[in-house]
Amino acid sequence: MKGKVFSVITLVILLSSLIMVSMKTENLTQAAPLISKTIFVTSTADSGAGTLRQILANAQNGDKILFDTSVFPPASPVTIYLSSPLPAITKDNLTIDASDVGVIIDGSAAGSGITPGLSIQANHVAVRGLQIVNFAGCGIEIYGHENVIGGDRSVGIGPLGQGNLLSGSKNHSGIGLFNTGAYSNTIQGNLIGVRADGLSPWGNAGDGVHINGGHHNLILGNIIGGNSSGIQGCCTSDTSHNSIRGNWIGVGIDGSTPITNTLAGVWFHDGASYNTVGSDNLIAYNQTGVLMHTPASLGNTITQNSIFSNAYGISLEDGSNGGLAAPVVTAFDLASGMIMGRACPGCTVEVFSDLGNQGGIFEGSMQANAAGVFVFAKDESFTGPHLTTTATDNTGNTSSFSFPTSGSGAETIIQAGNGNYISTILTKQSFELSENHISGHTANPHDSGMDYDAFKVYQEAEVFAQGIKGMHIYLNEGEEPIDWTRSDYTIEAIDDAWIDLLGENDVYVVFGLSFWDKDNHPTGWPPVPSRFTTEEEIQRYLDYVRYIVTHFRGRIAYYELWNEPDNMGTSFQFIEPEAYVELIRRTVPVIKEADPDAKVVVGAVSYLMNPYCQAYINTIIKSDVLPLVDVISFHPMFGTSPEHEEHREYYYAYPQIVRDFQRNAYANGFTGIFRADEIYWCSPGYGCGHTGFPMHTEFTVPKYLARGTITNLGLGLVAGAGTSPHVPRAFTVIRNLSTIFSGVEVTQFPVEISTTIINVVSYTFSLPQDTYLLALWNDGVAADEDLGVGATVKIPGFAGYLATGLDPLHSLQQPLITRDEGNALVIENLMLKDYPILIRLAPQ
């Protein structure tokens, strides 16, 4: 019995062992990988045995594709000309290695549209040493993950080592990373948009590297130039967590030769978020170093790079990166390596030296404290000559560069000996502000070439963020050049949408009623002594005015009768003064009939420094049409300053010229207001679009702009001083003044100023809630750097008021130390500067 049991047990064990062995054998058979092969490309032909096309078509997982050195010598690269697209790469773990040979793949005839050079639809693929050129689409497009494009250019005897060259794309980019499957790829050591020498542009029609949906990719150590943008990340929030490190973007392989990317070095927009630019990128000679657009693009960090000699360094448009404000430097010393200032609380502040206003040399970083104060001591000298800073918050948003310092060291002091807390002026948008009497002007949408959505974003950044309350516009050209093919009567849908957009944001419109009578002069005008000398021409103008005002009834507040009618340089723009007065007489009733609430602006003469312009305004003032009109305007300041001898007399005479206009106009029945439009100061980096205007520096332009704006406001005029964010110091000044002067009205109260400065100017204003404003400055020649001169300011009738000093140039405000002397408020040790310092007086 026992023997039978033993036999059964033995049989079961033997059967079980056989089954287990069989299962193991089956598993081993299923898991066995395909045997990888090393295959050589031995032909330069487009197709057939030994060609790249054939080998790609037959490739299996893990294959390594090399090139025959005798066919593709490294010292004399040989070109494979394609007549159709190559097969897509769909096998994983494939290697294409030309690092020891010379191979050029030319796609000039491979296909149209966006036909790529190599389409990688697999994972763990490596591509090294190829020159992929002249394709309609991307040189290489990637849809898979953990692929490696390039490598170390010093490894291999081929002309690029392991790096690839990707240039000449007709319709797209050097490399494209598409869709969410493109992740954890490495793009390293390639020449993208440049020629094999690494020093001259070849270009791609699109970007060097284009990322749409790709994430967690590494772009490392590439030379990228000659493209639209060096690297673009766009179009979706999936484009995220990409790391851009150690690339030279806009610069050749020698680190100094410019190879410009025409739009930007790096560009993120439309949702691209949480990407990192840095460290160790060299980004130079591009239109913008790092550019961002749209509020959906957030958390993009820019850190420890060398960014210099771009037209603009870091530009945050349309609320991208949360619109994070740049730090404000309040004190620095180049020799000792000390800098301090204010930034967002808890933010990381990086310090740079630069020859201009960007960040060429990274000097170090620190964290701002909970109050936003930062202090950095390097313990050795800064390189200089200018210092800039950026801020990065705890979600990864990085700001633009702060304004560059000037000189060897300075401290921005509003009041000497004042230890009170210094804070940043918090600005508001146009729709959040009461009337501030600050206006601007801008291009119309059909001239901008933008669609409505893009133009809306542009207006939000250029107009509404500036806080101005009025906008001077033309649908026809205000002056030459004229498009004679476009009808005077053209109003496009985008124009209507634009007018509505301005109204929705509480920005009123001044509409310039220029009329070039194009139907009767389709190729332009012959020389004429004056416009509007015949009844027929006047009637055609009245028909045009009636059409425009009827169309925009209730949506436009002001209509301006002509721009610069005194302009003798353009005969078809010039109107004799008497003819202009008659035109006013005939036109005002037409406007009022079409829109009884509309107001009429007249004058708008060119540079008021010209005595003829002053005489032209006086002709209008002395005429009998003055009671018919609501506004008299002129263009008063085109680089006007005391530092230019030919402008000095007019600069100092201007306030009295205006007061004389006002006195005579009001005596002749005028009950309206005056406008000072087109207030400009130009610098070499911003020519204002006009030739012949005096030039100033980027540091003195905002100073004169602040003077000119407040002078006109103080004289009771609307100040047409709005500017562009592409002139950042000037834009900042107007943005600050727009907020500070919200609800302002001119008022008079006595001020006594004791100082050694000879030429001090002051203006006084009232604000809502029993609050007042005093502006004062040294009205001499402005300097790049002015530490100020001490002054004592005594303001009778304001004892007990709280005084706050405001610096619109540096965006700073500080409670002032005061004392009462009888009924007067006394402010000692106030630092008078060559730009306006404002004192806000509020009851306790």
C-alpha cells in the first residue's frame, strides 16, 4: 500500500516538474528580443539597396545605422538628395550615427507643406552627426519620448561630432516636439538655423526648436540662430516643464558673432507654463531675449543666464507670468558690490551687470524678506557699468529686468534721514481710475496687421495698463504717408470693435477727421496753395463728416477738425488760417446735428515752438467761431528741453504762451478746455518715428516726459503724453502719473520752498476726499543721475495733514517726516530732483 502511494506521489512530482519546465521555456521564448543589427549606409542614392531610405524601411527595434566612411568621408561631406519623404521612424531603440562621417540629407525636392526630414514616432531613438537641410517641414519632428537628438560635438571625427545641423526649413522649424507623447527627450549640441561653420545664418522659416504639447524635455548646449524664434513653446498648457540650459541663442559658436533670431530668443505663449530658461544660456542679438504672451502662460522661470544686446531683454506681455513686477533698486555701490531695493515679498532676486539695460553677467541672488526688501553684498566689486535685477516668485514666475542703474553708486532718497517704510506705487488700469486728464494715441487695427483678438491684447498692454483716460485716433491717415487706394469712407468691423473696446474700458476717443478726398484724387494731389478753397471741396468734406459722426453717434466723445492744418510741408494737408476758420464755421453744425452730444476740437497745429503755429492758434482765438468749439489743441513738445539751445527759450516761455492763449480765448467767449497733444522726447533707442527731433538719453527722456505731463496738467490742459511699453522708463512714468492723478483738478494753494536751487517749478492740485497734491522739481538740464538737493517745503493751511512723497520715476512712495509751524505743514530735507517729486497731502 505504501509503495503505491509513493509511486503516485513521485509521478505527480515528475509531472509538475515537466509542466514548470515547459512554462519557463514558453516564457523565455515569448520574452526573447529581436536581435539588433549594425547596418551601414553605403549608397548616396535616394532609393535602392544600401540607401538610407531602404535601411530605414527595413529597420527593426534596436538597430544601429552607421555610414560607410569611404562613401561619406568626414572631411568632405556627401549629400543625399531626396525626391520624396523618408519613412517615419516607428521602431524603438534605433540609433542613426553619423558622428564619424560627413552626411548631408537635402530635402529640397522631398515634398511640400510640412514634409519633415526625420519623423520620429518611436521612443529611445538617437540621431547623431547628420546635416538635415532644406525640408519643407521640420528637420526632425518628434512624437515619442526619451529620444536623443545630438550629443557632444567633440565626440567623433565628423564635422559636427555627435551634434546635428538642422537648417533651411521652408515652412517650419529645425526641430519640432509635438503632442503630449513628446516628453523626456534631449536636444543637445546641435547647430540649428546656422551653417556648419557655426558663425553664419542659414535659418529656418519658423523656429529653431518648436514645442507644442511637449513636456519635460531638455534642450542643452545648442547653437540656435537665424530663425524666427530660437525656441518657441506654445499653444497649450501641456507645453510645460521643459528645461532650456547652456544654449547660445542668437550667437555663433564663438560666443560673440551675432546670428539674430528675428522675433525672440525664447518665446512662450498661449498656455506654455512652468518651463525653465536657465541656467547658463547666452541669449543675445535677438529682437527680444525672452518674450512671453497671454495670461495663460505662467510660472516660466528665467534664471542665471547671460542676456544682453537684444532690442529688448525680457518682455512680459498681456499679463504673462502674472505680470510680475520687476524689482526697484533703491541703493547700490559698484565698488563694494552692494545693492538693495524692493521686490515681491519672498521672491528670489537675481542681480546682473550689463553694458545696457539687460543682464549680461550674473552676479548673484538673494531672497527678499516678507516686506519685499532685498539686500545683496557680493564682497567684491560688481562688473558694471550698469546693474539690473529680476524677481522670481514662489510659483516660478520671473519678471522682466529692472531699470538699469547709472553711475558708480547712488541711493534713491525722497527725504534725507527718513527711515519710514518705502513701498511701491501700485498702479491701476484705465477703467479703475477717475479722470486724470492724461491721454495717448495709438495705431489703428487695420494698420497694425493684427486680428481683433491680437489687437485687443495689444490695447490692454499698451493703453489700459498705462491708465490713460483718452485716446486720439485716426481711421484715415493723420498725415503722410497716405494709402490712396483705401477709401476715406472705409470703416471695417475691427474698427467698430476697437471703438467699443475703448469705451468698455472707460477710455474716451478723440477722432481725427482727416479727409484726403481720395475718390477725386486716386493717385494723390498735385501741389495746391491750400485745401478747402472751393465750395465743392467743402461739401465733400461735410458729407464725409456727416457720414462718420452719424456712424459713431454716441460712441465718440470728441471730433478733431483736421490734424496740423498749418503743415506747409504737405500742400494737400495745409489749410490757410482764414479757410480753416471758415471750415470750422461750416463743420460744427454738421457734427452737432449728427450727434448733439459730440464735442469739437480745433487747432491741432504742429510744433508750437514755431511762431507761425502760435499765430495760427491766435487767428482761431480771435475769430468769431470760438464760441462754437469745445477744445483748442496744439502739439507743444517734441524733445523740448533746456539742454538744447535752440529750444531753451521756448521751453521756459511755454507756460506763459499757454496762459496768454487761455486769457485771450476766454475773453473772446471760449468756455472749453485746451489739449496739449503729441508730447514726445526721443532717445537713440526710441526715435519717436520723427527725424530731426533733439535726442536725449534713456534716463532723461522719462524725466522730461514727467515734467511736460505735469506742466500741462498744472496749466489746466489735457496732456497727450501716453507712450509705449517698449519705452519702459517712459511708460512707467506715465503709468504712475495716471494713477497718482486719478480724480485730479487744478487748484491753487501757497507753497514756500527754501533751497539752493535757482529754478524750482511747482504746481498744485486737488484730489477727491479733501486730498491735495504738490509737484515740484529742479527745472534745469536733466542728468542721467541726480541725487537731488535738499529743500524745506512750507505749506500754509495744511498743519496736521499727513504727507506722502511719491517718486514716479522709480515707482516709490514713502510717508514723510513733517512738523507743524502755526497753521503750516513743514517738510524738511526733501530731496529736490531734476524730475517731479510729488507730495500727497491727506487729512489725518
